[in-house]
Amino acid sequence: MVRIFLAALVVAALSFAAPARAQDAPMQAVLQAHAELIVKSSRKAIGPAIDAVADSGLAQTQDVLQTWQAKRMWQRKADGVFFRGEEIDAKTSRLYDFDTGADVGIFANSDLKQVKPNSGVRAMLGAALVRFQLRDPDPSRRAEALAAIERAPSRQALAPLRAAIGDETDPALKARKVRAERLLTIAFDDDDAIRVAAIRDMGGDLGVDLRATLNPLVATDLRVFAGGDLPGGLNIARHVAPGDETLPRDTAYDMLVAASLAPARITAEEIRASLARHIDGGYVAGVPVAQLNADAARLRAYDGLVAQGLVPARVNDADIDGALASHRFAEVFAEPSPAVTGAARAALGQIETRVSANQILDLTLDALSLASIYFLAAIGLAITFGVMGVINMAHGEFIMMGAYTGFVVQQMIPNHTVSILVAIPLAFAVTFAAGVVMERLVIRWLYNRPLETLLATFGISIALQQLAKNIFGTQARPLTAPAWLDGAWVLNDIVSISYIRIAIAVLALIFLGVFLIVIKRTRLGLEIRAVTQNRRMAASMGINPDRVNVLTFGLGSGIAGVAGVAIGLFAKVTSELGGDYIVQSFMTVVVGGVGNIWGTLAGATMIGFLQKGIEWFNPSNTLAAQTYMIAFIILFIQFRPRGIVALRGRAAGD
Amino acid sequence: MSFAARNPSVLIFLSVLALFTLLVTVMSEAIGTGLVSTSFVKILGKTLCLALVAVAMDLVWGYTGILSLGHFAFFGLGGYMIGMWLMYERTHEIAAAALAEGPIPPTEAEITAAIGNQIFGVVGSSDFPPVWAFADSLTLQLALVVMAPGLLALIFGWLAFRSRVTGVYLSILTQAMTLALALYLFQNDSGLRGNNGLSGLQNLPGVDAPQSHVSLWFFWASALALGVGYVFAAWLVGGKFGSVMRGIRDNEARVRFLGYSVESYKLVVFTLTAMIAGIAGALYYPQAGIINPAEIAPIASIYLAVWVAIGGRGRLYGAVIGAVFVSLVSSWFTGGQAPDVPLGFYTVKWVDWWLVVLGLSFVLVTLFAPRGIGGLFDLVTERQPPERHGANLGPDAGSLREKEASQ
């Protein structure tokens, strides 16, 4: 009160325009008390001024801080009084009183001085504002302030946050506030018992924020101590003996050197440099230079130089052992309280277990998703190769054609949802037609020559690929998914799967159903099975085998086209899109067992799980995963040459 | 009857090859008129190596009926083996020379470290991986040129043949092997410099001769290798072994019932041809100067099958003709030398359209000329296949009669 009164006196003495109104204007008084700091606006010194305003307990505090932060606070040059200002034009501003909010009048900018806090000061003002924003009537402002705390937790935020929990009305915000308060308590509370209790409260929570809070608590620092005993008052994580696997002797000695506790070792490089410096008429310490191409001779020469007192002596093993023996190494927690670090370690251990369990779940979802992609890519092949026995190397190019069809449709129909709905049947139609043409022109002449089929369809494959390159260019074309497929289904911070992948899995299941219905329940399916089993017998029963073959091949190709649309949604559409899937697709069919859709499903599942499993062991290297997967498949074929689901007897075809 | 008398085509082939070699030598820049540029000598030398691997492919596919889509992987593996020695020795020379500049002569360890830094710096490492253990020995690396592809083929073939994987399944499996090998080599920690591959292979360590001479030496070596390989292949298929090979191609079960160990025959042919492919690769890549994993991607092996099919499989000179013809025509079209064809509304650029033409012509050859270009020689020699009252299905299914073939 005394300070305010004094400040008021000063103001009163200096000012004619605002004579002795400080008693009725408490905020102005606070501002005037720190006027010098506020105008100087230095980040280092401004602290007390901000604190004084923030702690004033006045209703207008938030308004002042915001005005200040937004660079809208002006000082009248004549008497030094602060106002909230609104610029009318470049020359004049309208001023408002902070305490009463009253319009003071219009002033020329030349009579005023704008208070311009720099970004550092504005950040401090923001921190001071948090406590007010946390209780702001507008929920979005509260959420913003909370997000700021969550982004950058600080000790200062703890008390205002605690105070703001009680009268929070929005349940979601309240839950977030409680969680943030728990985390801040763990990190910053002064009472260790409360912190430990907070850690226990959180239990095995999987949130990344909890781990981000706990990890600094268990962070250790490897330190070296001279003599036999460690100084007291340190929270020691563990003692380390130099020479064990976490601390090799060389590293330990380097630590001593870095701490100036031991002389540095002379490296081979330094020996070489020293020798080069002391060459004397073709000799170094009596050793001819020509002999210095071996380590033993170099050491001899160097020791000669040491004897002459020209270079520092080498540090030998005995020196190192002695130095290491006279020092202690220990990992020291940055956090001083053993109770807190212990609780944090236990909590992290618990979290670890739950994290691995959830990671396995996540991996399973990933694997299933990959399996559905392989299945989708291979299901068309399961018809042309599995049922008809035709090796179609251009299958991948049919997938590519489907994807490009989707791209072209999207160019014409801007609405993504509609364009995908149009693209799927259109892709089927386009690739169905391509399949029929190919069957009529090429494949039907080669039914009994599988190797020639392979090569001829390969010729078609490179022709189609180059054609796509000529038409669409080499750059990747986007095929954008509808907006409702954006985002991911998030179970917790570890387990999540994008909606596109779920959609693809659903599509794969739909295809499985369609395939089963067509083959088992329709006339066409009956005829396909008849022609596959015994073409001539089927022909004598009145089935036209040529027609059935054309339709079967068209069906397989059409499904490849639809798969192309789906694959294009998450992969970039290029002319090489199909080539990326062709070998895996054949593998899927062969591993699963030719001629059986369940086999293809099993094959896709196995390959998907296998690839994800190998990637889990070596996550940085998908190339290695593919290599090992193929090697595994080659071995797998040894034990089940006919695939997982092998047909027996007549249906096997031979 | 002497070998030459039984195989007149061998004599003709050898004389054509000798004449061609002589012609190129006389016209070369190094010791001839300079009509043929050094880079073209290299292209011709590389083409001869491709012809050699095509002969190997013909042995395994045209004669034994195994459509291997992995022989270009063996080819690349041979190239990698010789490339390791070339790169090591070359870098050794450079590193030793650079270190000798210093006041103190370098130790062996220092030189090795400098080489490691130079070679593996590009993949962020400086240590020699274990596969480079023999890189300093030419003899051992030359042995590996044959052994590495041979061993891989032996293991893979043993696994595949003993579980009776045949036909297209085997093709797909060999393709998977090739893909696996290529993907493995693409990794930086495979020890063979990842996708950078090995480079600077055109420089022979310890040789000061200009590239014009070196390329001619390699051209001669390639011609010699092709000649020897061709005679060996002709000898192999001309004897009893060759009869069994053809028997396996035409009807594997029948040969097995006759008491032959089909698997062993297949394994021998597969391994042997892999070794030949390795030798061809070891001669090819020093002329190309660089090898990287993209060279052994599955597509390369399929192209190999394309060459043999277009040339005419089941006859050795067909494979050579196919490889030479297609690879030279390909490099002519894709090299930008072929003139564009203006159609008024669109100009056909061969760089863009050559692959389309190649792919379609490949379909046409398969459908209408299963005997390939080599079949043209039958018109001259009036050699006719036996009349089987059916469509001519080429060497593979050609032994089937009309009834069987149309089943």
C-alpha cells in the first residue's frame, strides 16, 4: 500500500491531466509503479512488472495483460499515464482508461508512446495470462490455454491450473485439466509424497504425455567421482564398474580425460604427427624413416623421442588401470528424490509391459491390413492363375490400369466420393474388356503352353507399362480418397489404423464374398468349375468352353482393376504400380495353394504377418524384411510344395 | 565322327566369331584404323558377354525346359565378385599413393582404413564387411566369380528340384529368388555399397594402358569366352548328356521312369549354366564400368528369356543371334539414334515407343514364330521338324502330337 501510495504521489506530482486520481484507479497505480520497466520492455527485467499486474487481484487484470500483449497499450507522453488505445488512423488514436473503461478522448499519435513488448516479453505475458484464460467464460479460450500448458508444461502453471479445476463446467475440459494437473504435479510439485501418489494414480496409463513426464524423472547422467567415496545427497541410480558392457574401459578413461582427472592418451594419429615433426636427416630418434611403416617401429621411435624429452610419454595400460581404480563411476538421477525416481521407474516398467502388449495388437492390425492389400492384389490372380492356370504377367498392369482409370475419373468428377463410386465399376469394365481382348487375341492360343503364356503376357506387360508412361508421364499421379476416409481409428496412443486401410480390408472381404457367390452359386461358376476340371466333358455337356474361358479371364482381370482403384488410394499411381505387386501376388497364390480361394486368403495372411513380424525385429529396414520373407517362402515351398491349402485328387488337375 | 563333323554349325559359328573379332580389331582405335570408336568396342564386347549368358540360358531353358528367371542374377553376382577385386585394388593404389605423400610411410592398417573409408564412405561406414575378406586376392575373387553363382544355384536348385517344383512354379520361384537378391543388395548394410553399387570398374589396377587398349583386351576376352562357352555347350548337348536334357524337357516323367535321376541332371545343368553366367558377368561389368543392384532386378532375367526366345531357343546359335540382335537393336532405338517418325498429328519418338514395339513383337514371335529368328536357317538348310500332324509348338511342347497338344 505504501508503494502504491508513493507511486500515486509521484503521479500526482508529475501530472496535471490526471490529478491525484490514482486512489480511484488502482490498476493505473500498479502500472505507474513499474512504468519505467514497462516502457523499457526488457525481457530480463520485466518480470516484477508483469507479476505486479498479474497479482494485483483486480477485475481488469486480464484486460490489461491482453492489451499489453497485443501491443495496444499506449503511454501519454505528457503525464506518463497508460491507456488502452485504438488507432483511428495513422495519425490519431482514441484512448480508453484501464480502470473505468471510459473513453478519454482522441489524441495525436505524436503525443503518445506505444508500448511494444518484444516476443520474449509477450511470451511471459502469455504465461501470466494462462491463469485467467483457464477460467475464461469462452470454452475455446480455456481449451487453448490448456493446450498451451500441455505443450509446454511449467512450474508456474501448476497453481493456476489447480485453482481452475473446481469451477470447470465442461466435462471434457475438466478431464483434460485434471490429467494436466496430475502430470504437472508429477513433474513440479514440491512435496515428494504428493508426487509419488500422483505417479501411482496414473498407473499404467498409455499416454505419450505421461511417458514424456516420467522419462525426465528417470534420466540419469554418468558421472565420475574422485576418490573412494561418493559425495552424499546424490540420488544414485547405480554404480558402474569400468570394463562392463555399459562402460568399456576406453570410454571410462576418456571420461576421466574429459574431466581433466587423467592425462590424455596419445593416439596413433598423434604419434604419427609427432614422428613427422621430429624427422632428423631421415631418422626419427635413431629409427630410419623408411622403417616407420609398422606400428612396433613407430612406438620404438616415439619412445626414443620421449626419452629425449621432446614429446609427452605414452599412457600405458597400467596408467589407465591406476587412474580407473582411483575413481568411482556412477549414474546419477537428475531428480534428487529417490522416492520419486523409484516410483517413476516402477510406473514406467508397468507402462512398458502394457505398451508391448498394445504394440503386438497394433502389429496384428498392421499385418491384417497388409494381408488384405496382398489379398486384394492377388484375388484376380487367384482366378486367372489359380482357377484357369494361366500365368498372366500383365496382371500387375491390369491393377495399374484400374488405378489410372480412377485417376482419370477423378479428373472429370471433382467430388471424391462420387468419383470413387463411379471409378470402381468403370475400372472393372475397362480391365474386363482388356482381359477379354487379351484372352481372345493371345491367351487362347497358348492354353497348353504355360511357359509361352508367361513370356507372351510379359511382352504385353512391358508394352502396357510403356504405354502408360507415354500417356500419363513418369511422375506419380494422385488418387485422392474421399474426405470421410481421412484420419484414423485411434484406440490409444499406440494402437491406431487409418480408415483407408479399414476400407481396403472391408473391400477385400466383399471381394471374397463375391468370388464365393460367383463360383459356388451361379451358373457361370458351375460352368467355370466344370471347364476347369474337364474341358472336353464340359463341352460335351453343352457348355461352351471358349465363352467360359473368356468370361473367367475377364472376371479375374476386372477384379484386378477394382483392386487397382483401392491400391491407388494409398499408393501413388505410377506406371510401375503393378510391377511392385506382381511377384508378391504370385507368391500369395502359390503359397496359399493354387485353385482355392481360401488358400489365397491364407497365403495373404501368412505373408502379411510374416512381413510385419520381420519388420518388427528390424524396423528400420523394409528391404531386409522383404528379402527374408522371400527366402522364407522359398523354404516354405519345400515343405508344402502345393501351398497351405492343397487340393487333392481329381480337383488337383494332375 | 569327329566333334566338328557332327556339329558343322560350331565351325561356322567359330569362324564368324573369329572374323568378327579380327574385323573389329583392325578397325579399332587402339591398333587399327580407328573406324570403330572405343565406346562402340565396349558395346560390342558387352554384347558378346550377353550372347554368352544367352547360351547358358538356352542350355537351361531351350534344352532342359527349365524357364529360369534367375540367370541374370547369377550374371550380376559374377560381376560383383570381380568388381570387388577391381575396386579394392584400384582404391588400394590410390590410397597408397596418397598416403605415401606424407612424411611417414603408412602402415598396412592405415592403408586398409583409408581404402575402407574411400569405398564405404558413401554408405556411411568405413569398416570392411566380411564379404570383402578375399577382395585383395585376384585368384580367390576369380574363383568366387564361378563359385558364388554356382553355390547359390546349387543350394537353390537342390531345394527347388528335390521338392519337384516344375514349370511355371519354378519360374516364379526363381523370379522370387532374383527379387530377394536384388532387394538384399539394395540395402546399405549388405556390404556391397547398397544402391550405389560398385563403380570405376573400367580401370584395371596396375595397368597404364589407355581405355582404347583395355576395351580391346576385354573384347578379345569376351570373344574367347563366348567361343569356348559355345564349343562347350555344343559338346554338352551333342552327347548323351544332351539327349537326357532334351528328354527331360520333352517328357520329364518318362525320363524318370527310364531310370535317370532327373533331379541330378537338372541340378548339374542349372549350376553349370549359373557358373557360365557368372563368367559372362565378370567380363561384362568391367566393360560397363559400374554395377548396381538394379542390374539384377527380375526384369533383366526376363529380358534374357526374351532374347533367347526371339533368337530361337533349343539351338545355340539362336540364343547368340537373339541376344546380339535384340540388345544391339534396343540400344540403337533407346540411344536416340533412330529417327523419329512424324505422323502429322503425332511424332513417334522411338525412345518412348521402342518398349511397346518390343513387347508386342515378343507376343507375335511367341504366337507365330516359336522357332524365332534361328528358324530362318531351317529354310536354308531345309531341315524340317518331324511331321507330327499338328501345330508346330516349338521345342518345348513340340514333341507332343496334335491330340495331346490341343487338350
